[in-house]
Amino acid sequence: MAPDEHDAAPKSFGNISEHHWSRARGDMNQEALAYYRERSKAPGVASGGAERNFYCMECAGVVPFGPPLDRCPHCGAVLEENVKRYFNWVEINDPPRSDLRALAPWIALGFVALLAAVLVALFAFGAFA
């Protein structure tokens, strides 16, 4: 038995046949393809851009990475300094909140436990006798 007899679809070599993966999956992901076709019509996208460019959150137009801009050059929307929409993700560069507020109850509890331990030690050695 030849190894090709077990395969349901014959292998595709040379010119792309109807069995090639790109044609066999042709009807899949139509929503994603429609989204990318529509997105490619955004201002500045057809002309390309550098790898560090990002996109406006309002019109999806290309915004150059530097120098920093206050407003979108296409629709005039205000660009937030800490939020950048890249090709397939949004990056939010907020400084992390302080952990001190979350740790404050534990620090206070540790301080009370330390104070209690010192008082117990003082009473145990007769400092208050």
C-alpha cells in the first residue's frame, strides 16, 4: 500500500489546486477578512507606515509614533498620552498603583504583633515588676 492511499485529499504541489490549504479554507474567517478589508480603508493605512506607528482610537487612521501629537492628524480626536492602539492590541502605559495601600493593613498588623511581643518579653523578664 502506498502512503498516499491513506490520505483523503491528495497532496498539493506546484500550482495551487483546490486541495491546497489556502483554497480549502477560503470560506473560513469571513468576518475577520471583512474587518481587515474595512480597516485597510482607514486614513493613512494604504500608504503604509513605520513599524512603531499606532492607530487613532476614533478613525483607525495611522498616527506617527514621533514626535508625539496631541490630536489625530486625520479626524482631530484627542490622543491620550498613555494609550496607544497598535495593529492587534491596545497598550495602556499607566504607572502601577502603589502597593503600600494594599500592604498597609498587614504592616499595621505586623507592628501590633511586634509591639505585643516586646511587651510580653518585658513582662517575662520582669521589667515592669
